[in-house]
Amino acid sequence: MKHMRVLIILFAIVLAACATPGPSEDIFASAQQAVEQAEAAGGEEYAPVEMRFAKEKLTEAREGVEKRQNDVASYLIEQAEINAELAIAKSAAAKQRNKVSELRRAVEVLEEDLKATYGEDFQP
């Protein structure tokens, strides 16, 4: 009888140790906020693949919580946030490339105007 109690206590301890708490709502909120920031940064236009992955991972994480697959859900939340942050970075880079292209075009127009004004011998 004494051994049975010890086994029950050990089993309860092992079971409690194996139970993984679900991801906190703060983590979901953080990932959701990252996705929203990526959308606001132009992620749908400049990083559509990363945006799709971020949204899919967040949805899969919520499903994982419902299925009590907390480790998987936590991993998916992290992946969603990483993809959203990548979308933000890619969007910012694309916007900067666009600005550089616009400036190059403006310089070309200016050079053409200067050549028209000062002749073909004009060297910028």
C-alpha cells in the first residue's frame, strides 16, 4: 500500500512536469501586432510570401492551442512573428530601393536638361 502511494505521487509529479502550459495571450498579441505592423508597412505588396506565412503560422498556432499542442503552438507563434518582422524589413528595403530609383531618374533628367542647356560637352 505504501509503494502504491509513492507510485501515485511519482506519477502525479511526472504528469505535472510533462504538462506544458499554453502560450500566453501576450505572445499571441505580440505576434498579431507584428503582422498588423507588417501590413501597415506594405508587407502585402512588398513581401507577400512572408505575410502569407506569418498569417498561416498564427492561424496554425491558434489551432494548436485548441488541440492542446502547446509546444507546437509556441513554435508557430515565434515563426509568425519572425515572418512578420521579415516582411517589415523587406518592405522597408523595397521602399528605399524605389526612392533610389526615383532619385536616379531625377538625376538623369537633370543631366539631360544640363546637356540641352550647355551642350553635349557638359560633363557632370
